Amino acid sequence: MSTPAPPPFDPRLDRLLRRLTLGGLLLVLLLPAARGHLPLLGWAPLWLVAMPASAWWALHRFRLPRLSRDGRARPRRRPQARRRGRPLWTRPRLPQAA
């Protein structure tokens, strides 16, 4: 029998971001002051709903590099991409006027 694989992210961070997103959504829906512009923060729905929601989405969609046992990121397995010697597209030459 194999042991179940650990989740690809920290469940505590998932729970925190979910609560922040839902709490911000409730604030924006229930408090008219949370729908406007705050002098210190700017547009409140951006910071109360959009930013936690985008962080929560990124947690589930984008993978972070796995850490090795000593806490450092593992090196890449593939070599870095190299620049090509010639451009991919060149502008067509126009005929010269006499």
C-alpha cells in the first residue's frame, strides 16, 4: 500500500485565503462603504475581494518550486532557453526607387 500524496499546497493557507475572499465579498455586498474608494487603500473591492481571490486562484493553479530537504529550491532539470541567432520574422524588403 502506498501512502497518500501530500496536497501540493498548505491547507492552512488555502483555508485562510478562502476565508479572506468570502469575508471580503460579504463586506462588499453588505456595507456600502466597502464598495467605494478609501483614501488610504484605494478602490476597496480590489483589496477586499479581487486580491484575495487572485491569490487563492494562484494557489490552486500555479505550482511553486518544491523545496529540497535543506529548505532550498531544487535546481532546474532542463537547461535555460537560448536566444536564436536570427530573428523569427524579418520585414520584407521594398524595391528601391531609381
